[in-house]
Amino acid sequence: MDNVSSVASLAFRNLRRRKLRTGLTLLGIVVGVSLMVALFAIGEGMNTQISQQFKALGGADIQIYNSTEAARRIGFIGDPMSEALVAEVQAIPGVDLATGVLSGLGEVHVVGVPVQWVNKNQTVIMGIDPESYNRITGGVNIIEGRALQPSDVYGAVIGATLANETGVTVGSTLYTMEWGGAKGSPAINFVVVGICRTGQTQLDRAMFVQLSQAQHILQWKRIRAGTYVATAPQITQILVKLKDPSQAQAVSGRIEEKLSGMTGIRVFVATQMLQRMQQGISTLVLFLEGIGSVAIVAGCIGIVNTMMMSIFERTREIGTLKAIGAKPRDILITILTEAAFLGLLAGAIGCAVGGVGTLLWGELSTSSARAGFESFTSIKPIITPVILLEGFGLGVLVGVLAGLYPAWRASRLDPVEALRHGG
Amino acid sequence: MVDDLIVETQELTKVYRMGKVNIPALHDVDLKVPKGDMLCLYGPSGSGKTTLLNIIGGLAKPTSGNVVVDGVDLTKLRGNELAEFRLRKVGFIFQSYNLIPILTALENVELPMVYAKVSKSERRKRAVEMLESVKMDQRLNHKPDELSGGEQQRVAIARALVNHPSIVLADEPTAAIDTANIHMLMKIMQELNSQTRQTFIIVTHDLLVAQACARSVIMRDGSIERELTGKEIAEAIIASGREKTY
């Protein structure tokens, strides 16, 4: 151990004697490592988002929407269609269970909060049939309270973001207006029974209520001023669970056939879509990592260059070390330690820069999502310990690899030649 | 008597190849150095002194001939074994001191013990003792660039002796040092030689150094010409006017 610390201290001081050069060399690898950390984090963020989206699709094997637009807004608000379609889909061979979901934007107020327009026209109201919805999707992830049950006629589960913003907890009362809050429409009170965190921006700002209640709130038409009536029960989405998920393609064909009379009906096989998206992302991440690798290689060449110069300048010192009894291996270890130190430092700084930069970017994209922009496409990068470790390891690896050749050269110097060098 | 020899060379020859030209550096050198000797290799530059020193110190290999140092046949050793030989048996002193600039005086003296895997506390103790014996104990934590040439060379001497080598090889140790300090350095080396019975071989073309050594041989054109007597050296010093400088 004594000797290890001596070698380490020697390496460290050797780096310090050329601060500027060491700094510039570091910069090269720092750029590479921080770039890689950022890319790993983006990749991780994309994958997480996709799997969350998949979770939000709720493990449903097939989803049915009305409107071609819906394809771009998977999992969310589409155009309405008749609730009667659920029973038709349920009757198709291969379908285990079908459930209708109605989602739309509505006002939600908090009782006892003087400023009433907490989330005017911003809150996603999700009408679900708790029993079949939970059976198909496995239910949303409850972090407080409990899931919505069929008996909760005036119960609601709200997303964690909405809860945080409004200060609502389990037991609080919220209300919304029937008939979309039009003049004279009565309020419906809901008691919060649970808070969920889905990890999906939209759902975490949503309120889950019984499908029939959502229909009251979201589905109405004006007959004349001050008089509104409910439309026939409608939904925006049908989630389908199959008896055998591997038959998704065949069953979706049957569904399409059955609903072929209706325009704008879209049938999605979730797993396939997910796979396609994941493939696309893998390709993108791979491409980005390729760019990052170029930076890493450039940094690597920088270290090789620095070490070669440093060894050239220290030729006589190396000769001296050999004369006083250093073995080739001792020289090799000394130079390699220097290179590893460079890599270590670069790895640490690169992780810090990449990590902080990525988090800042994540904050920005989240706040823009809060403002309502691009919330579907913005990616929140995710920094995990594994990513930091990978970035750090990459720095060290690059250092050691880049140090190998210079260290080998130094260890093979002829002592007599080296001692004669430069004097 | 043969057992008391620390260095014995037989028909030692070294030829450097520069492209297609062979440059002879040593030619059939037979040298016997008894243990505890303080021998001066005196001669003009290009006479092969340094080459001989490097071969005895295990830094270079002879083209032909034999060299045995402290019972070790150097012609039979390979890279790592030669390094081990230098570590355990040889202390080098150079013309330009060759201290490691980023290390303090103390750390420079500790360095050979790092390679010899001596424990840290033992290293520190021996390095301090060694620096005391070269009268550098007041400047333990100074870096080489904070020391004068003479002081640096004293640190280098401490570094050369700290692993208790059987032989100390000095290559023009005084060439970069002013006359007053030459005197002091030679005195230190004489003291160490008589106290430790370590053998010193000093390469020089300075007659003052030769005068300070117990024995001097003159080298010319890659061969040992003959031994110089004290009287010859003293006369040569007077003839050169060198003695008046101190």
C-alpha cells in the first residue's frame, strides 16, 4: 500500500506540473464523457417514457379510437363514439374483456379554495368503469388512498401532479360542473379516495371518476339558451384484453371488419406499436452514441498525445528511475497511473457536467410541458446511478487505454540513451 | 585476494553500431577493483570512461568479454534482473544530479526504497539519516529547484547510498559544480567511503577529483592506459594552475 500511494502521488504531481496541458486534455474527455452521460440519460428517459406510455395504455392488447387524429395522441382524448360499441367488441371471438373510457378536458374546483379556477379547462377527466378498467390495465399506480371502486359513485382518484398543485389530499372534496360548466349547470361533488402516480404527465394531472359521471360532465348538447341535455352515452376509447395476446393481429382484423361500417375507427395493437417505437428509439440512441464515441476517440487521442509529449520531456527522468532500480513494470505502472488519473478526473467532471446539464434540460422540458407545449414529445432525461457509473467508467477506461502505448514506450526506453537525452 | 574484488572485468569490449559504421568504445579492458576502493577513472572525453561505468552499473551490456560485480556475472542478466541488480547493488550519481523535480529532497532519497519495497516509516527514517550524513538535513522538504548545484548533488549522493549498494558509481559528479563545492563533495564521498566501506568508482576529467580518490587509472581510446601516482596528479594540478582557485 505504501508503494501504491507513492506511485499515485507521483502520478498526480506529474499531472499538476503541466496544469494547462492537463486541463486541456481533460476538457477533451470531459466533453466526450458528458455527452455520453447526456445521451445515456436521454435514452433512458425515452425508454422510461415509452414503457410508461405502455403502462398507460394499460396492458390493453388492443385499443380502439375514433378519429385518425387519435393515432398521434395515443392514450388520450379522441373523438367520441357510442358506448354501445363496447358490447359489440366484447362479443367478438378472442376478446376476453372490453371496457370503454371517456376522456376529455374539464374544469375542476376545490371546495374551500376561494380562487375557484384552479385548473380551468385544463384537467383531464377520465371516466372509467373501475372493475373492467382495473382488470384490463391492472389499475393505475396508487400512492395514497385506494383505487376507484364500482361503489364510488361520487369518488375520484386524482393524479399526483394535480394533487400537489391544488393541495388536495385523500378525503378532500372537489367539484365539477355538469354540462361542461355552462351557465346554470349544477355542480357534482367528488370525494378524493386515492392519489395515483402514473409517471405520465397527462394522467398525473387527471381526475379518474366513474364513466357515467364523466359522461355527465363532458357530454351534453345545448337545446336552447340555459337548457342542456345529455347525449347518448359515449366514450373516446375502448381497451381490449385478449384471451391469447399472440392472436392480437387476427382479433384486431376481426374488430376492424366488424366496425368497418363506421368511418374514422382505428384499431391499434399496442405491443406492436410499442416495439416499433422502441426500435426507433434504439436506432436513434445508437446513432447519438456513435457521435458521442467520436468525441471519446478524439479525447483518447488527446491523452495519447499528452502522455507522449510528457514522456518525451521526461526521458531523462525515466532514465534516472531506471538507473536507480525501477523495473520496466514500475515505469509502466507510473505512466499508466497518470493516464488513469486523467481518465478518473475526466470521468468525474464529465459525469458532473453531463448530469447537471441533463437535469437542467429535463427541468426546462418539464416546465415547458407544464405550460402546455409539446408535452407528448418532450423527453425527460433520466440520470441513474448506473449511467453515472458508466460515464465514470468510460472516462477511466479511456484514460487507461490511451495510456497503454505511451506507458509501454516509456518502459522500454534504453536507460543509457534516456540518461543522455537533452543534456 | 580474488574474493575481495568487487569488480572484475576481462577483455571487456564495447562497440557501438551507428548505421553501418562500428565505433569502438571499449577495447579489452581488464579492471580489478577491490572492495572498499575509491577509484578514479580519469581521462579525456571519448576515452570510454562512461561506457565502462555504465557496463559495471548494469545499464549497458558489453559487446564481448566478462564483467562480474559483487559476484554477479552481468553478461548473464536480462532486463528485470539487471533492474534488480541496479536496485540492490548499485548507486548512481550523475553529472547533472538528475533529481526528480517534482519531489522534495526527502522524497527523492526515498524513491529507490519505494522500488525496493521498503515500508514507509523505514523509508522516512533511512532517508533522513542519509540526508544528515550528507549534511542536508536542514533542507529535507525543498524541491531540487530550490537547492544549489552542490546541494542537489549531495541529495543525489544520499539517494545513491540509501539502499546500501555494494558499489557507488559517479559519472562526472563535479563537472557542474564550483570549485569550493567540489572540495566539500569529495570530502563527503571520502567520509562515506571510509565509514561504510562501500566501493566508489568516480569518472572524471578533473584532476582535483582524481587527487581526492585513493587510486586513479587513466583511460585513453577505450583502454586503461595505466595507474596514475599521487605525485603525477599533484604535478599536473600545479602545471594547470587549478590549485590556485581554492
